[in-house]
Amino acid sequence: LDGCVDSCHSFRTLQEAQEHCRLIETCGGVSHSLYGEGQKWHGGDGPFEVRAGPGLKASQDGDTSWIRIERPCDDGESPLG
């Protein structure tokens, strides 16, 4: 996903990153980066980063991204993931 949001703060788990993303209006999703896994970087301590999006681009490093999709949540389901 393009660009950083919240200084690309990173988290140990996808669930932690998704929960943080939901709190940030400008968050477009979460990316998992294989670069630097296990290191402290981007103001956090994990490979899952909150990102601005919405643009996607091919990763040469094997990164994976989850896009935030806004929709009504009448059934209590999460809009992210």
C-alpha cells in the first residue's frame, strides 16, 4: 500500500495493526513487510504497518497488504479484515 499513516507505526500482529487502523480516519489498510522482521522499526516492534493507501503496487520483497474497505456494518462485522 502506498504511503505511511501515523509514521507507519508497526505492530507484532495483523489484528493489532487492524485495530489501530480502524482508529485512524486516513488509514487505508495494513501491510506486512518481510524486510526487517523481528526488529524494532517505524516506531513499533513488528512487521505489520498501518498505511495510507489506496494505491497498491507489486512488492519485490514479498510484502502482503490488506485494504480497508468502508461499508455499513449492520451485522457487527469489522470493515477491515
